Amino acid sequence: MVRILFVRTGTLLVSQPQGTKFVTSKQCACLARSEEYVVTAHEQSEVIILSLEPRAEICEPDIFGLQVAGYPDVPTDAVPTLALHPAVERLLSDMFDFPALAQCERFHRLKVSELFMLFRVLHTPSELAYFFQRMIQPQDNFRAFVCNNYERAQGVTDLASLAGMSLSVFKRRFAEHFNDSVYHWMMRQKALKIYADIRDGEDSTKALMEKYKFRHYTQFSRFCKNYLQATPAQLIAEMKRR
């Protein structure tokens, strides 16, 4: 599922295909186990790593419980971070006070449950949805799952596979939540990202084509006309006039 990095002192540089991010002292980061990261200590650092395969359960529900249905959409982030609360830091310190329990699996499960209880009471639903976005599954919050994972998918079939659903069931659930077809919605998100890049100063059609995997300019131009009502050249020229 995920690895949570608790940075007690120092600074880590976390690199992955989407870019790099510093995780500084008194912060924690949640990294997906299924993705590749390069983590480098930028200075002398003390870090505790919690590796979770199953989801942490608290009594009957897990960390998301029944409240997840009300979680808002959150920005996708390959390295979501939270401030390390003093109560969480004290709990982490206590885990190493008893060397005799270091290899006790039950002790670690109890401490993980205690840790997630603290997360629930110390952070808002929005913060939890953001930080644990890689742990949210379709049965928790279908809309959040799609928004957090569509960029990992090669297409509609791949996204349905990530959700663990048949293509027909996934399409039906998607239409219920988004009032749109999966393909059209994914293409629209792609178009919005292209527009954002141009708005932020990218003026090379070649660079945009490489980033968004268009092999031919005619294909790229047709895509922009369909979803952004203008050719790439027109969009770039419009931004330069602003």
C-alpha cells in the first residue's frame, strides 16, 4: 500500500517522475509502495519509516471509516505531506523505549492503530484525503479514487483494472459520479493540463507533444481544437498577447 516517512530532523529530497519535493524536519510524507522514488538525505537526518501493506484498521472501520463519502476532491500529489504533530512525534519516540518489544508484531500493530487514531483526531477530512490519497480505494470514495489515479492509467481499460472492476461496471459507476463518459472526461483533463502548461509559459509545441505523447502535429492540433476550441499555435499566441 504505502510507506510513511516521518522526518524528525534534517531534510529529505524525494524524486519521482513527476518532479522532486523536499520533506523537511517535523513533516511526514506518504509514498505509494507500487511506485518508484529516490529518497536522498539532504543533510544529517533522523527518519522513521512505517511500511503498510494492509490498511490500518481502527475497531470496525479503518482510517477512512464511514466519513470518506464526505471527503472533498483533493489535488493529486505523488508526495503528499503533513506537519508532524507533537503528539505523533511522542508516540514515535515511545515505540523505541522498549527494546524487548522491537520484534513483537502485536506491539507494532497496536502502535499503528494508535497512530491512525491520532491522525483521525488531529487532522481534518480534507487533510486526511490529501495525505492518504494513494490508500483511497473505489469502495471508499469512487470520485476521489478516479481523480487520484487517472494519470497512472494508460486508458479507460487500465483505469478500470486499477479500480478492480470490469469495464462495464466501471463505466456505469463513472457515469453515476461524473455525469460523463470515462474517455471524454480523461481527454478533458488532459486538455486542461495542456492549457495550464501554455498559460504558465510553455511555448514549444514539440515539448508539449512529447510530454502528452502526441506523435503527429495534426493529431495534436485536432485534439486542441476539439477540447480547447483552438489550435496549439493559436493558444500560445493568445497567451503571449496577455
